[in-house]
Amino acid sequence: MQIQYAKKTNSLILEELAKLRGEFKKIKTREIWEYPESVRNHPLSIDLDLCTKQGFLGIYDTTITEVGFQTYLKRFLQEPIEDPKLQSRAEEVRDILNKNSTYAYHLLRKFLVPDTEPNEKVSLPPVQKEDSFWKKRRFLKVFFPIWGVFSPIYLVLGLLFDLPLLPLFLLGNGILFVSYRRDSLKQWKEIKALSSGATRFQKTFIYLAKERKTTKQMIGQISSLGDSSELLISPLPHLILNLLCLWDLWKIKSLEKWKNKFANLWNDLQIQILKTDSLLPFVNFGFLFPEARFAELAPQGTISADSLVHPLLPKSSRVFNPLTPMEPGDLMIVTGSNMSGKTTYLRSIAISLLLAGSGAPVLGSNFKFPKFKIHTLIRSQDSMEDGVSFFYSEVRRLSSIIQSAENSDQVPVLFLDEILKGTNSKERYIATREILSVLREKQTIVFLTTHDLKLAEIPWAKRFHFTELEVGGQMDFDYKIRNGVSGSTNALKILKKEGIPIRNEEE
């Protein structure tokens, strides 16, 4: 076990170093199809590449438990977490990171489960306090301890002194065993699940517990009880023990005593483990990047930052850009040439907003954000099955976004990339102008990238752009945002660079 734990720790350290260096291909992440369907088909996941092999959700997923993983996904996607016990305060990630410089790392190590595969999620069940087994067998609960002691003594004496009725004793115990067999198997299933959880998370239980001595007793007793379940693999010895002394009933009685003594402690620690597990991806992000700063909630509904950058860019490639204050109803239009950084800038803001909403720090400085409802429309998808075109898909999404902005106490924030691509330029301008007008009325903050410079003429828009530089006759990009509308294009240059001839460039 210690060798396995050391190997697991070594793998963890190597993956953490890969995250720091931006070498994401070295990290064993999930395939897209391994995410829940509701997550991989979520608009945010599609538009922000969250579930790809090098997407944020997989790269920074440190969760071990099934519930922790699901809660982590919901927290990042700003979806409601149904179980109130798993909901967290905005300050909890900050509190963990503030404890001491290495607490986050040691906490992460305590969550290592040596016998699991990468990305495997395990179960950590609660203790079910309701006692359905004895509820249906109140007389048996009182009667069996007497009978369970008398029966084996009588059977042993009967064999020694040839006492009568031995077959009847065995038959009676057999009938009794058959009567509770189905329900006792359910009890054994619970014992095995609790024992497995105690063994796998022993280090985590003890690390998080305030009463460590009591916690060790709790783990030791349920683990010992779980060891008894190995007899179920061998039906004959299991049958003989129940014929002799009603063995299952003694173990179920032991489980009941264990629950009476430790159920509250187990359930409190179980919730703490699941909740901490779901927060650890955000804690670990802050631990890896101590330069990240916690965002500040802006009651007036403003989004702004002195600087921001996409968290998946390696340190050597990071270019920080400011975010001008955006208030409800504001529109930012970002123009610029191809590959200059427009869409990455939008995704930087969106990811930073999701991190801030999850209680995590943000790569940047002085980030302010409101209570928000985020929407993205960056990658429209058609559907051959439903007969839905790219254009109609976009229109339906936009309609849904506009309707959801009604009567909301959260500020709607929308990210649009090349809106209404599937129609002609004249109709696109008219439709886009009217859609943006409605969104302004709904007090939606809108970020829009476009190559259509006519859209930048919308009077209430805040205009910014990215551009390419000419260095030695070659295109170069500094990925810096600038005020105003872009005056350069590079589509023809890119075509010519790739060997596609442009014969009538002057046209």
C-alpha cells in the first residue's frame, strides 16, 4: 500500500509540474464521451472547449469521488447544486489557501486513492440511519441473542453426548436463515460499501477530523466488520456459520451498534470530504498559480479588470489585457484580423467569470464581477437529424437567451463570436442591430467579436480591436487589445502564405 501511495504521489507531482509548464498533453484527462451528456453538450462546454482533452475541466480535475466530480462540474458551469450540504460559501477556497503555504498540497495528497485508475471516481456512501432490517423483526432482535448462544452450545453438547433433536435445531436455524437471507445481503452490501470507503479514504478521514482518536476507532471497527464479508464469497462456510449461531444476525447487530456510536461523525466527515473534494480543483488552481488574485463582487453590476489572461495559456505565452468597465446594458465590439486574439480574449473573460463565480482566484488583477448568468454563442451547431441549420440554431439560442433575461436578479452576460454567420451581410447587420437593441433593453452585458466593420458603427458600442504587425515582411501578433476599430485585414496574406494564388487582389 505504501509503495502504491508513493507511486501515486509521484504521478501527482509530475502532473502538477506539467500544468505549471503548460504541457497539458502529458496529463491523463478524460475523453469527451466520458463526461456526463448534460456536461459535454452544455453550451459553455462546447463554446469554451471545457471538455476537450486539453480543456479546463479535465486539466484541473483533481476529484476522487463521484459526488465530488459532479459537484465540481456543476459549480464551474454555474448550475444549481441540489444538495444544500454540498453548497459552499464564496470564501471557502480562499480560506483553504490562506491556511498555510503547503496545506493545499498536503490536502490534495490525502485525497489520493492508491488503488484507483486515473480519472476513476469512487463512491463514499453516507450511513443510512433508518433500521429497516430490525424494524420488520422486532421479536427476532430480542430473541436471537439468546438463541444464537444456546444453539451452538446445544449442538456441540449434542454431538458429544448424543442429545436428541439435533436435526430439528439445524432445520430451524436453516429456515430462520432463509427468512432473513435476502435482507441480510442488503446489510452486507452496506457493510462492504462503508468498509471500502473507510479503507480508501482513511488518510482523508483522519486528516480532516477534529477527534482523530475517535475517527480511527470508527474506521477500525467498520473495516474489521467489512473483513467479515469475505466469507460471503464461500457459500458453504457462510451457511454453516448461520446454521450454528445465526452469524449474519450478530454482524448486523454489530453494524447497528457501530451506527449508533459513529453515524453522526461518519456523515459529518463524509459531507466534508465530498465538499472539499469538489472544491480542490479550484484550490489547486490557486496553489499552482499564487499570482492569481481573488475577484471582488461588484454590487452595482459592473465587470472590469486591470488585467486578464486565459488560464490555459502557458506562462511563456501569456499576454495580459485589461477589461474596460462594463455595466448592465453595455456592448463591447472587438474587431481585428484573423488569429490576432479576438476569440481568445472573449474566452479569457468568460473563463475568468466562471472561476470567480466558483470562488476560485483569477489570473489577472482587480477583477470585479456581479451576480451573473453567463451565456455563450461562439460555436453554433447544426443538426441533420432535426433539420436545423447553423443560422436557425443560432436564432433559437439567441431567443432562449433573451427570454431567460426576463425577471432575473442576475446580470445576464453574453459572449458572441461572429453573430448570424449563416445569412447575407445586409440582413445580418439589420438583425444583429435589433438583437443587440433588445439585449440592451434587457440590461445584458454583451461581448461581440466580428469582422464586419459596419457592426462597429452601432452607436452605443465600446470599440476595441486586435491587429497584426509587419516584422521583416512577415505577419506577427502581439495579442494586445487596442482602442477603436481595426483598420487591417490579413485573410489574403494568409491564403498567399499557404500557397493559394490570389490573382485579382485589387478587386
